[in-house]
Amino acid sequence: MDSNSPILTAAQAAAFEADGYIIVRGFFSDEQIGILHKMALADTAMDDEASERLDAEGVASKAVLVNDISDNIYSAFAANERIVAAAEQLMGDEVYHFHHKMMLKEPLVGGAWEWHQDYGYWYDQQHVMFPDMLSVAIGVDRANRDNGCLQVLQGSHKCGRIGHGTVGDQSGADMEKVQALIDFYKLPVVYAELEPGDGLFFHCNLLHRSDRNRSENARWMFVCCYNTKHNDKYQTIGAEHPAYSPLPRLPDSRILEIGADWNRAVS
């Protein structure tokens, strides 16, 4: 990767600033995302480590969350030099790994995620003072309206942090204010449909949600979350996610190497 060349175009950076999100089609290749998909499906620890969160109707959605970078396929994506460079381009500062997670919406049973901002609970729970954070959702399966793709409220990152409370087992945004943004301020709800390998970059104050998976197709999505160096935690007591440490930058080839090693091991 040429370190002097920006990952994203000026138009993409401007769209992120205006809308709070961008979708970069084919950010990872079919070969790269195929390795992640295949290895994740074979990961016997996935079910054991998954936590469940109930939506407002009491239906569970599952996620596996990891705070550390290690030498595995998941970290090879989270520390990928292109995704890190793109995050830094959008945030205007060095970023570090906050956490990564695999979101597991299983066929017919995967629950909804209620309207929320990531910063709505990071602010209170993670001891960070500025909304200078972002996430990147990577399509592992195809994500569409039928299987519960993310929905984003375009431009909602500009309204600032909204109060959050408990909805089921989840942290949900104040629905009076969310509804006002939709009905009074006319912010559009956009279905962020993704093909495998697409990357959805979104600001930590962007309101987003997803429906239940009512289809016969799984919707697995890998989400990498980053904080900026200048927004480091002012304290770490009681905080789940890590404070600043330099993030290694791994080349695209590392994904392919891990995949090749895994193929040899299972063949």
C-alpha cells in the first residue's frame, strides 16, 4: 500500500462528513472475505463465546466481542492497513483498536437491534469524552432487508449524543427524539444493504438499528470499532474496552497467509 495515497476519495470523505456513513463496495476481495467466512463458520468457540441480547420483543441476537488484537483471522481484518488508514482519514487522527465483534443473526431467529448510537453508551460506560470514534461493518454474508441489514438515519450524527435507556437487554436511544428526527426533521432511514466484502464506515453518533432476520439466510457481519488517540480514556476502572496503544498495520497478504495455513491444517 502506498502510504502517501489516501484510501478514500475526497467525495467519499465529504459524504461521510455530511451523512455520517459511507459504503465502500468491495473493500475486501471475494478471496479475503471467503477466508473469513469459512474460518468463522468452522470456529467451534463461536457459539460458546457468543453473548445474547434481547430486543424489545424478547428475541435474542448474538455477538462475539473481542478487545484484543492477536494473531488470528479476525485481527488480520481489524488491523488491516487499509481499513486503519481509511479510519484515520475520516477521523483526522491516529486511531487505535477499541474492539471487534462478529454479529450473528441466524436464519429465522436472529433478533432486532433497537435504534441506538454507539457513543450513546460508550460515553457513559467507556470514559471517553469526545465523539471522535467510528465503526466499520464488513459484510460476511449478504445483508439485505429480508435478513435484517443495518438501517441508518442519514445525517443523525450531527444532532449530537442522545440519551439512552434500556430496551430489552439492549441500550436504546430515546425514541421520542429518534421519531422527531424522522418525522419532524425528515432525516431519511437508509437500508445499508451489503454484499460480502463491502465496508460500511459509520460515525459513532449515527443512529442505526436492524430488524429481525425473518429469512432462511444467515446475516453475519464483522464490525471493527476504533477510537482516536486524542480521545483516549480518562480512566480505565470499570471500562470494558481498552485504552490507547499503537495499532499494528497488517497487509492484505496476512489474511491470505492465515487462510493458506488454515487450509493446510484442515486438509
